[in-house]
Amino acid sequence: MIMDSFETLDFSVGDKVALIMLKRPEVRNAFNTTMRDDLFQVIETIKADYAITGSIIYGSGKDFCAGADLTEFGTAPSQSIARTIRWERDLWSLFLNNPKPMIAAVHGNCIGSGFEIALLCDVIIASYNARFSMPEARLGLIAAAGGTQTLPRSVGPSKAISIFSSPDSITSQQAHSMGIVSKVVSIKRLMDSARDQATYLSNLRPELIAACKFAVNRGCSLPLNQGLLAETRSALRLMKTQ
Amino acid sequence: MSKRPVLIEKKGTIVFLILNRPKQSNLVDEELAWAIKDSCRFINEDSSIRVMILTGTETCFSTGRQTFPDSMPPYPDDWINKMQTAASIAKVNIPTIAAINGDALDHGLELALACDLRVADWNARLGFRDLSRGLFPWDGGTQRLSRIVGRSTALDLLLTSRILTAKKALAVGLINHVTRQGNALNYAVNLASSISELAPIAMRYTKEAIHRGLDMPLDQGLKLEADLSFLLHGTTDRSEGIDSFLTKRDPYFLGQ
């Protein structure tokens, strides 16, 4: 077991599966710029390390992640610098372009950027006590960790707007019936369930998982004929590597 | 009751677009189409409005479809463009709610599908009867329906001309809420009031990011979202929202 400790998270690898534990429990694992940089490093490592077949992201303490750390807002030097940094440290594309499966194991509050991080993963497993919400518009913000793109792609535009405009959170079961969460389990079973899923996926041919992620993420917003073409190309390439 | 085909009523920051031809089941004809389009333009130009509710007078929402004029017009495209009112509703930049107080069928359902959220009365029925009548939807029905309920439910509803009860429509995701009889508008007003307390520019941008983003590859959508988010950096609403959160008070948004 390799273990690495960052300021905002713990990173470890056991049985080929990487575990990322968000570690700011005193602020319900609020996402800040340090966490962004820590995650960036960790996910680059996961992508680069052939010994790692997949990863699980989860929260320490009572919550998954209660959103962005608002105490940091307004500290960006300027809009244009913030915009440059956004593309230099493009963490969200790194999530989406990681060819290895990512599982979010969610308990407690999963709010704003926390919800968006979960949506950037391939599978969300949630405990019964998990609560999901997008409060950005109450704060004069829009979701900016991909939420306006990932959520409508999984639940359609109407349910997405309903979630973005509602002051209430949704339960794990509601998220499950909408197709956001793939499995709801007891909090005791949460990590085991996520590990089972990761182990199952780590036994598949990694290039199949990578091709599948790419085809779905890219294809779900292409005209159908182009999506089909991308799928065919992947299939042909995979036949050759069989 | 006024004879105008569409009534526009503004109450605070909520605007009501009320289809007012109950005797004709609010069938969208040329006059009604023109009135809806004109109203949508008015709504987009009034920045004090934060939510729109589309509904009908009495217990009528909108049903039926205007067929092509008897003698084919010289420019059929122009005729159809003139009649495409759902397109104008979809272009309204604030959140829109259809309060479906009666049947929403055919072109009427296309109007409802162009809204962001749909709330329907228990008694309301929804569906496209077009194919069974030898007609074809032409105001976004085939496109918006499949994006909202998925491809197979959309094909099922269009091909079979099946009409759904409100309860069934909720089950397939065609509407967001069912209310007890006569209560769709009240429910929509409550929903609209709660939305009107949100930061208005942020809500408009969220709507834009969702709808335009779905038409783009995911990586382009992420760029659009980020750019809209940086545009918000300059708003006083953003400072107000963050300050109110940090000082644990209710925000008051000016829309600036």
C-alpha cells in the first residue's frame, strides 16, 4: 500500500485501486484552490501509473463535499487571470479524460462543486443519508465545475433546471430514480460497495473501459451518425489489440 | 374577459403569458402565434422580469394543430416560420414554467415542451395525435420531446399517438410535477416565487449553459460554462450572494 498525504486529501493505492479521501472535515471538505492543485497532482499520477486500474473518491468525516470554499471567493487577481488559470489547471477535463474508471462514494452533504465532482466520475454510489443540491444561483454564481454540462447530459435539460432552481436537496433515492446515482447502500456498506465495483472494473481490459468512457462522453453530444462512427473506429482499433 | 388572444400580466418579477382563446381550445393559429411571439420579445426586453409562466384561461391549455392553408403559400417555409411559436418561447432567456391547466396536445404540447419546467393539473392529458391524423409536428416536438424523455419514449408517443394522463406523464419525465385538480397554476406560482429569489443573471446563464451546452461537444460546453461564470465575476449579485452566505443572512439580488 502506497500512501501519500496532501494538505487537503489523502491518497493511497491498494489492490491496484487508488483511494482519494477529501480531508477537510472541519469545513465539510469544502473545495478550495489547494484541493484543486492536490487533486490535479493525484489524478495525473493515477493516469500515469500503469499499476493503478481505477480510483474511488470519497469524503472524510460526515460529508462528501459541501461545495466551494466561499471564503476564498473574490481573492482572484482578475477575471482574465482567473480565466487563464482555469485552462492551465483544467482539473475538470482531467477527470473526464482519465481513461481509468472513477467511482464517487458519496455520503452526507454533496453540494455544488461536490456534486459536480461526483458527476465527473463514471459511477456514483451513495449512502442513504447522502443529499445532493446545486445552490449556485442562490449565491449569484453558476456551477463552474462542469455541472451545467454533466447534469443535463445525465437527466435531461428539464430535470437539470429543476435541480438548479430548487432550494431543496434531493435524496439518494431520488438521485437514483433519476439515474444520477447507480446504487444506494447503507453507510456501513458504502466503501465496500465502491471497492467491489472498482475490483470488478479492474478485471476488465483497461482499453475497453477507456474506449467506452470516450465513446459515451464524446458521443452523447455529437450528432448520432458521428457518434456511431467514433464507436466503429474504437471497435476496429480494439479488435486489432485483442 | 378580454378578446385579446394572449394576455400578459406582470405581478412583481413574475410574468404570466395566458392563452385566451378557450372557445377554440387555444389552437395556435396565425393570430395567436403572432401574439405569443410578440409577447416573448417583450419579456426578453424587460430585465425586471425573472420568471415566466405560460398557461391558459379557464381549464384550457392548448390543443390541436393548424393545418397548412388550403392553397399552398408560395413560400411554405415562411408560413411555418411564422407559426413556430415554441421556438420563440424557447428563446425566452429567463426560466419558464408551463402551468398545464388543461389538455396539452399536438401544437399545444410543443409550446409546453419549449418551457424549462412543466407542472400539470391531475386532469390534464398530454400527447401528440398528429401522426394518427396524417400530420407531422413542426414546432420542435420531435426534437425537444426526445431530449426531455429520451429517444424510445419519444418515438413511442409520436408513433402511437398515445395520450398520457398527467400521472403517467410524470412517470416518463415529460412533466416535473402533478398537482391536484385546479391547482397547477398555484403550484407554478409558488415555484416561480422561489425561483425569483435566486440571482437572476446567474439563473439566466445557467439556463443558457444547459440548453446551448447540450448542442455542443462536452469539451466545448465546459468552455461555455466557464466563460459565463467569468462574466458573472463582474456582477454585484455575486458579491451579494457570497456575502449573504458568509454573514448568514438572506440575499437581496438586484440583477446587476
